[in-house]
Amino acid sequence: MDRRWGRRLALVTGLALVLGVVAVGTLLVLGRASRGGTTHSSSSAATPAAAPAATSGGAATTAATPRCHTSDLTAQIRALSPGAGQRYAAVDLVNASGHACRVYGYVGLLLLDGGRRPVQTTAVWGAPPPPPPIVLDPGQAAFARLHWTVVPSSPDEQASSCLPAPAFVEITPPDETTPLVIPWDQGGVCLHGTIDVVALTAGVGPPA
């Protein structure tokens, strides 16, 4: 009886040892797999951080930027290279405020004489401007190119050579009613004050 009991105890002990070895081996394998999985996960998590950050702005930012009011802007006019009987100039609108604002479209024009009284003016706007609106940070500019002729087109213009030339010009920013009045030193405008106006473009106008 004691011998049989001893054999059974020995078998149980041996089986326990085998199970213990298997368990330890399993834990070691799982431990390696766990460490390998952590490394892979860390590598995957690092990938988005290395990707370029999304740029801010876009349509939402443009829409949230207030419109440039006349009080936010200054204007100047600069002569560009002339052609045969043709004259060109750039009107620069500069954001002189302390905040960003947006402009879109065409400036209004009205020529004035030396007493700042209106003279005949016809502003001809070109093709619709491409979207989106132009956002101007403080100090930034947008420009509109102007074109007109100095070739008289009728007997009264031929007699006066399209003079007297305007002395000032009113520049009205898009969607505003208050103009900026600046000197006009570009000479006479024939075709009874007809000026072709291009929509505002970002940046300062081309050099003369």
C-alpha cells in the first residue's frame, strides 16, 4: 500500500514539474511577444507626429476676417510703363490698421478737378475677380491695375488734348461708400474719363 502511494506521489510530482516548465516557457514567449508588440506600437504612434502639420486658415479663416473699411486703408497711385497712346497705373491699397482685414472685387474711381469737384469719369470693370477674397495683414497691400488712353476721340477732346487733367482721384474700396482722396498726377484721360479697372490682386503692383 505504501509503495503504491509512493509511486503515485512520484508521478504527481513529476507531472507538476513538467507543467511548471511548460508554464515558464509560455510566460517567456508571451513576454517576448508583448515587448515586440510595444515596440511596434510605439513606432506606429510616432508616424503621425512626423507628418506635416495641417495648415491653418483657408475659407473659414477668410470668412471670419472682417472686411477692410476705408478707415483701415491708405491708397497710392503709381504710373506703369506706357504704350503708344496708352497709359497704365497701379492703385495700391495698404492695410494701415493693427488687424487683418479682407478685400475682394473692384475699387471705385472718380476723377476730381483742382477744387475737388467731380469731372466726367467712367470706370469700366473687367472680368469678375477670382475667389477667394484677399486677406491683408497689417502693412500688406493689394493693387488694381488701371488703363486709359490719351488719344482724343472727338472734336472737343482733340481741341483740348483731353485737358484739363484731373488733380485728384477718389478711390473707394470694395463694398465701402467713403472714398480715399489722393492726388492724380497721371495727366489727362481721354474718351471722356474712361478708365479700365482690373479687380484687386494680392501684393504691390508691378514696378513702373
